[in-house]
Amino acid sequence: MDGSRSSSNAYGRSTNEKYLTETTITKKCITEASSMIKDISSMAEECDFMFKYARKLYKYGGNKRNPISDYSYNTRRRLFSFNRLTGVLRETSRRFAFGVESKSVANMVSNQECSGNLKRQLEKLFDASLRSTVPDKTGVKPVVNTSPLDRSGDYQCNNAMGLWSMIKGKDSQLKGPLAVGEALLNNLPTSEMVDSCSSSVTGPGFVNVVLSTKWMAKSIQSMLIDGIDTWAPAPPVKRAVVDFSSPNIAKEMHVGHLRSTVLGDTLARMLEFSKVEVLRRNHVGDWGTQFGMLIEYLFEKSPDTDSVTETAIGDLQSFYKKSKTKFDDDPNFKEKAQKAVVRLQGGDPIYRKAWAKICEISRTEFTKIYQRLDVELEEKGESFYNPYIAKVIGELDSKGLIEESEGARVIFLEGFKIPLIVVKSDGGFNYASTDLTALWYRLNEEKADWIIYLTDVGQKQHFNMFFKAARKSGWLPDSDKTYPRVDHVGFGLVSAVDRKRLRTRSSDVVRLVDLLDEAKSRSKTALIERGKDKEWTPKELDQTAEAVGYGAVKYADLKNNRTTGYTFDFDDMLSDKGNTAVYLLYAHARICSIIRKSGKDIDELKKTGKLVLDHPEERALGLHLLRFAETVEEACTTLFPNVLCLYLYSLSERFTSFYSIHQVNGSPDEESRLLLCEATAIVMRKCFHLLGITPVYKI
């Protein structure tokens, strides 16, 4: 190669280009430092006045106001300038100390894209810094989290203590965790994403990163133009199965099915948003000994099996209870029911037809509920896997996993006192044999990378046992975090206000259809009390009542940590104050109203307007918007949808803080603030979509 050619670095930029960039940045830092020194004298005067004012209040008493509040805005601006000045001077000295001609990859400029997960982007920068700081310590992963103290920075890298423990006592120029933190900051690649002049190191080496406000505004504006899908996370999964809802045939869905249905739907929606192909599976209980009594009871009510209709079954819940009562009380009927099971499983066409009719009627009722909840599912019940069970049991047997125990065929598992029964003593199959077969099918036929099951926490041991059996068979890797992966998403029970299980006055479990009817009715009543029946058409009133009522029921469930139970209280969930769907829907409608009243073409404004985040409240709102992607990723990877609910509620609060201080329409910054309102509304709508809640645009 030509020896006169400038050497190129890993980013494809020559050393000469890098020198010019570093020199320009250094000059810029010096210029900024000079201009901000002028603020020091005014800051000193301000602080002196505030000190005297506070001392006066303390001396005479009676006035409980915080003197800081009277000067909060100017003080924050001056303190920000002071902190930035300190950072500018540190950045300038850092660049001269390390030399602008440094060839370290970590010191080269890295222009981050204006989209995606902030934490992931910062982790890439700190990964480069780690490789430069401790090149001999491979495999150290950057630890980046949101800063616990907003005044310290936006994000924090917490690797210094861990690195110091690794290099302490060895030949190193770094003396203590603080020095390690300084080195990490010094070696951080220059990026338009990071305001290096305001970043700092505190405590035992915490590297506090401040994002560039200009870059933040640019990122939000890019989302407005390119769409929020550009902020979708990218998990290492191509196809996932989400097994949820799963009611039993011939039983009506009740409040106990609510949690599995809405939690599963939200997890599926988040994965779909993340570009994962999701197979939504409804593992209905459509096979088993209970069908013997159901079919025999149906035959007694309608001997002509060719003309069985919904009328013959009537109310599903009542039909099931009556057949169960007769099964328990009538020995003759019980014997017939047991024979009916044999005929059904043997393929008798008459019994199969009766079974299919019962399933069809149940399916129709389930579909009505799913449509009201806006939940999509593909049914693959227990009966679907029945033809595969013998093959799967044979495979497990051939691997030497199955043993005989008290007439049954079982798998003994380390760590469990009881074995996993896969074939009963009478030769029949059970839940474990069906679930193992379903898992085998999903791994081998559907080629799923991730299989997620949603049931109550009471089934935890069952899932742990058959997951372990699958690992023992070699179907799954030993690590539960390695793909293909399985997870049991357990959830607590729903209780009434008196802390007892939610039941009707007749001690029956509350039907889900009745619960949804009540939610809609109460929501509609509240809207009428606000006079909306006089402003809206009957259709608008009805649709809004559904959106608010059903959304309130869903959100009241989703906002809770799923591992614990919660109290179902209509008054709380339909409140327009606090962390409720009603409050959030009102907040979204208010933002939409602000945009409508402006009279601006918001789509055109996205193309021609410019977003700026000059004020602290604007910046705080913008930062929270940009944390959307990492929040969705966290909710997906941890399988805790309440993380997204907390984010949404915090977003609403930050918007309220912004709007309570800053005028939008008619202000000098109207266009910028309208863009910020639109960005907030877009993110809120995406959160609503992921939670399965229909947004409202006026209320």
C-alpha cells in the first residue's frame, strides 16, 4: 500500500480526520467554557440573596414557603450552567491530557442512530470503553442503568467497582474505583448522543452520562417522521408460542380466566411489536373423563343426537353443574358416563359428534368474550395433541427416562419428592402426558424458540416438573435462559373487596360476561353524568363506554405485579384519579384536544417543524419518551407487563408537569410543543395498543 496514505481506523475514518474532529471539539469546549463563566457572578449573587431570604424566613417564622420555589426556574438554569461549565473544563483538560492524536478505537467519534433502545446504544459505547480501559479483561459486559438521581445524569455505568476488584493489587496505573470510573469516561467514544461536557464520575466510580438534548430532540423528531415501529426492541427470538386463557369446554369463562387472558394478550402484543412471530395458543380443556358425564347427560336431554342444538344444552354453567351433580349422586349414570369416555376415546362416531357439538357451543361463547376483549387466539386444545402422545411417551421411554411405580409409569426428577406421572395405573394419559406432548410439538413441529405458559401460581410445581423432564430428555438446554426456552408466567388470584374470592351471592364464581357488562354500564353512567349523552351520538356514547369500561378492567389487572393477587374494585378501577385507565385515557384525550384546537396540520408540521427541548420539563418529557423501547424490552424479557403500565402512568404525569407550566397553543414555541404533544400521544397510543386498551380521542 502507499505509505503516504493516512491509516484508517475501525470506523473507516482516517487519523487526520479524527485529529481535525478532536481539535474542533476541543475548541468548542473552550468557547463554551468562556461564555458560561459569565454566569458565575450572577449565580453567586442569586445564591447569596436566597441564603439571606431563607435566613430571614427562619428568623421570623410563620411563612412556610420554600424560598427555593420562588426562584426554581432561574436557579435550575444557573445550576445547569454551572454543572455544564465544570464538565466543559473537565472535557477540555481530558482531551489535552490524553492527546487528540490518540489512536484508541474507544476515543473515535461514534454517531449513534436516532432510534432504538437508549440503554443498548450506551452499552455499545461503554463496551468500547471497557475494551480500551482493560483490554486484557475480555467478557466484561457493561452495566448501564437509568440514573437513580436525575441531577447526576440520565444514565449511569456501574462497572468501576467490579473492574477494580479484578485489577486490584496488579500492575495497573488505575488506583481505586474512582480512577477506574474516570478512565471509563475518558475512553468513552465521542458520540453525538452523549453530552460529554456534562457527564461526570461520582462516588465509587459511577459514570454519570448526560444525553445530548439536541440529539434527544432529533431522535424524537425522527420517530415522528418514520413511525414508532422504529423504536421496537429486537429480542433474539424469531418465533414464540404464548399459551394463555385456556378455559375448559362446557364451562363459562369466569373472572379467574381474566388474568391469563389479558396478561397473555399483552405479552403476545409486545412480542409482535418486537417483530417476533407469535403463535397465540388457546389450550382449551376439550378432552378427558368429564366428557363422559357431559355426553350422557346431553343424550338424556336430547336422545336424537342428529338434532342436538344449543337449546338442549342451554346455559353452559348450569348444564355442567347438573351433569356433575348427577354423576356424583347416581351410580347408574356414573357407570354410563365412564363407558361413554371409552367410546369417545375409541372414536365412536355418535359420541364424537356429541362431543364436537358441546365444543362448538362452548367455542361460540368463548369467541364472544374474546371479541369484547379484542383478543385473538388460535385454538389447539388437549384433543389436538392426543394422537401424538403415544409417540412422545415412546421416545421418553427409549431414552430410559420412564420407570414403573405403583402400577403407573413415571419420570423421577431430582429435586422433587414425587415423580411426574405420564401414564396412569389404568393406562390412561393425564395432564403431564398431554403437556409434554404439546411441548414436543411446539419445539419440533412449530419450531418455536420461546414457549410461554400463563396459569395461576398454584400450577408452578407442575410446570417446573415437566420442564425439568424436557431438559432431562434433551429437548431443552440445561440453562433456563438459553433458547429454545420455556417460561411459566404464574399469577396470583383476584379477590373481592372483603379479601375473599370473587363470587356471586349464590356462591358461584363471577362470570366474565357479567363483569364486562357491569364495567360498561358503570362507565356509561359516569359519561351520562358528565352530560356526554347530550354532546355525542348514541353510538359514540356506547363505544366510549366500552373502551373506558373494558380498558379499566384490563388495566386494573395489568398494572399489578402478576405474581401477587389483587382486589377487584369497580370504584377504584373506574376512578379518574391516580394510576387508572380512566385517568390515562383522559390524559390522551386532553393531548388530542390541544392538537385539534391549534388548528395546525400536525402531519405537515412533522415534516416542516422543528422540535426543541429547551426547558427542563420539556427535556424530562422527551427523555421519558425515548425510554419507551427499553421499557418494552424489559417488560418482554422479564414477562412483567406492569413495567409498561408504570411507564405509561409516569409518562402521563410528566406530560401534566410540562403542560401545567408551559403554554402550547399561542406560545412562541407553539410548533415545537405541538410536536412534543404529538410524540407523547403516539407513544401513549402504542402503550394502549400493547395493553389491549382502545384509546379515546375525546371524553
